[in-house]
Amino acid sequence: MTRITKLGWIALLLALVIVVADQAVKYWILNILRLQEGQSIGLVGPIHLTGVWNQGVSFGFLQAQHDLVRWLLAAFSLIVAIVLAGWVRTTTRPLFAFAVGLVIGGAIGNVIDRIRFGAVTDFIDASRMFFPWIFNLADAAISVGICVLLIDMLLQDSSARTPGAAGDAS
């Protein structure tokens, strides 16, 4: 069995930090602030806290009105997190580790909501800045993680095409 690299551990630790932070903020939103569905409170400038229960995936795509879909989305997210955790175990690429850690943490944070509540708690409202979706910390982690993953892939692709790079036959 292949040993996990230092970057693999860092990715998994980052995922754990994202899950804990996401759940802590959602606890605060639901139990301390007691933000209700549709209620909106100004936070900073154009950013508001607006309570939404999202039954779909990130940013409300693929709405899951049926309980079976809820469990299928939860299972799919867990499978993705497990596959990514296996994939990142042996990485030597810092950007890849960072990106995958964010995606795993975000996926698990939203799965916890889906299992506990049947929907994901969304509350970050930037619609006054023409961003139409209300989202949460887990959604942000997934989105940033995917962007960083794309950057890492582009950097890997460009280094593979650079003369003298590893794998170059010249």
C-alpha cells in the first residue's frame, strides 16, 4: 500500500477545516442568528445573509424535490469525496492538494446538511452585486477548489509542453 504524502495529509486536513468551519457557520446562522427561510439581514455593503434551503446541488442547480434524489445527491457527493481523497493521497503538487482539499471539505459539508435537514443551508447573498445565487461556505470552497484545480491542470499541461520538461522526448 502506498504511503500518504505530506501534501496528501495537508489536503485532508484542509478538508476537515472546511467541514468544521462550514458546519460552525451554519450552526451560527440557524441556531444563534436564527435566520429564517427568506429572511435577509445586511452584513457588509452589498453582501446580505438570506436564509434559503437548497434542495439541489451548488447554487440551486438540479433541484431535488423527491427524497430519493436527496439521498442520491448525498451518495454521489460522498463517492466523489472518497475518490478525491484516494486520488490526493500520493500527490506531490501543492495546488492540486489545496484544490482537492477544498472540494472534499465542501462536498462533505453539504452532505451533512442534506442528511440532517434534507436540504443544504444557504445564506451568503451577493445578489446586489449581480450574482444571482445564494450560497454557503461549502459551495464557495467547492467553486474555488474547482478553479484552482483547473489552474493546476493548465500549469501541468503547459509544463509538459515546455522543451526539457519531464516526459519530453527531445
